Amino acid sequence: MRIFKEFIIPAGLIPALPLLGVILKGQAVMPYLVFPPKPVITSHAPFSPPVFTATACFIALAFLPLLKKGMTRKEKTKPEARGRFPLWGYVSFAGLFFFWVMAWTRFDWFKPFQAHTFFPLWLCWIISVNAIIYRSKTQCPMFNTPSKFLFLFMVSSLFWWAFEFLNRFVGNWYYTGSQYPGLEYFLLATLSFSTVLPAVESMKAYLLTFAWFKNRFKHARPLHGTGSRSFGLLMVASSGVLLSLVGIFPEILFFTVWLCPLFLLIGFRILSGRHHILSGAENGDYTMVAAYAAAGLICGFFWEMFNMYSLARWQYSIPYVDILHVFEMPLLGYAGYLPFGLECAVIIELIMGKPS
């Protein structure tokens, strides 16, 4: 019953509400239900200086307090003793380097595998990050609870497919470099999508190996009321309305696909009386908020970097702010990785339990 209320209901509302908007708009829903939901190239509104400026200011105001807190000088902490780097870590780093080189080059002998470097590259990245953590702590996420960590790979695929479906409404990214029939595309994409949550969880754990990071966000201004039922209802209602409107005004509300699933998931957890990613912030402890948001952004940087010269890759088509690209991503687009990290946190907590 708990998993039904906290996950199944919001998971059903996330695709259903934009479809409701399409119906209210008087359009056919069948084009959005094509399986698998392959992205299509969509033309969007051109660059708008006023929208770009307003968006940049909003992002700065939203995240400046957390950034300022992170840059506040604290007392120096004694470095923790480090162990030996594990042998399997050297193997994973070698694999990471190999698949990165293969992704960005075009050797004839590697041609049959050229479009399939994403999964092994990111699997090696995940193991390498865990190896670094293991050296510091003699433990790491993939060894602490191995069965749950492996389960993250399966849940991660479902998690990212939800965003692929939402992208059918806003058309902000599409894939190039390879074409596959429906079932083959679904299986290959599912394998690649399986690495998202393990990558974010591993990076979060790595950030928390630094004492300065753990201490820096513990004592900030409390975010009062985030555990109240009224706040939960507000989160559910606002995200529900906005998700419905995405189906009607996708060109204007495209950015809400990165916010509404987060609000909806948190809202239902509040209404269930459960711990959520903002629970600590109610007492002024933003450690987990900062850790997962930063992990999402750092992983986002690596996703975009590895993607840049790969054969099978994604590209962006975003209205109003599609300038100043860092790799393929417009600069302001990186802000989306911050709430995305928190969305990952909500799902990870369902699988791994309350973060510590």
C-alpha cells in the first residue's frame, strides 16, 4: 500500500497528465503513445534575449543561497587516512579510458560496436567512482548493499523512460548516429538508461567522502513547513496543473518536465508521512540536497562530455535559450541537472532507504 501511494500513483500521473492536456487542447493522443517513444526533431521558437536574461536571473536567485553557503570558509578538517587503491579500480579506469577513446574515434575494426559504447563507458565510470570511494572509506555503494545497488540499474531504466515520454510533448532532445527497429531500439536504450541512477548515487557518495562538503551545508536557514500536509498538497496540486498544461503549452512550459515529477514525488511522500529529500532542509540541514543536486550536475557534465563526439549521441532543440553551448547542451540547460539530481534522490531512497 505504501509503495502504491508513494510511487505507483505519481508514476501513473506523470505520463497521464500531459496526455490530459493534449485531450483538452483537442489534439489526438495516439501520436504520443507510439512505442517506444522515440524523440523526433522539433522546430522551436528562436533565441530570445529577454527570456534568456530572465531565466538566468531566476536560476541565479534560486541557487545563489546554496552556492554561497558552499563557498563559505569553514575550519580546516583533518584529512582522513586513505587505503590502497583496489585492483578492480585500476581495471575499471582502464576500461573507462578504452571506451572513451573508442567512443570518440572511428576505427574500422571497432565499427560493429561503435554505436554501443555508452553502457560500457558508464559502467566503467560508475565502478571507477566506487573505487575512489573505497580507497577513502574501504566501503562504497556497490558493496554496502550490492543487491539494492544492482536493482538501481533496473529501476533506472524505467525512471529515464518516463523522461523520454515527457520529451514527446516538448521535443527538447533527439538522437542521431544510429537507427534501429522499435524493439531493438527499446532494448538498447533500456540498457543505456540503466546507468543513470547508479551514476548519481555513486557521485553523491563520493562527494560525501569530503568532510568539508558534509559540514558546509549542515547549518543553514531552515525551510519551514516542508513536512506539513498543506505543503504536500500544494506540491501535488501545482505539479499536477503544470504537467497538464505541458500538453497544451509545451513551448512555454518545457522546463517543467524537470520540476514537476520532483514536486509530485515529494508531495506524495509528504502526504504519506515519509522522509523525503527536503526533510533535512526543514531543520536547516541541506547536506543531502546539495549532495544530490551537485551529483546530478557533475554527472550531467560527464554525460554531455562523453556524448560530444560519440557516434550515437543526442542533440538539443530548446526554445528561447538555445545559445552558449557547453558541448551540445545550452549553458542554461545545465541548471536542469540540479533538480534532476533531487528526482534521482527520491527514487534512490525508495530502493536504498533513507540516506545517511
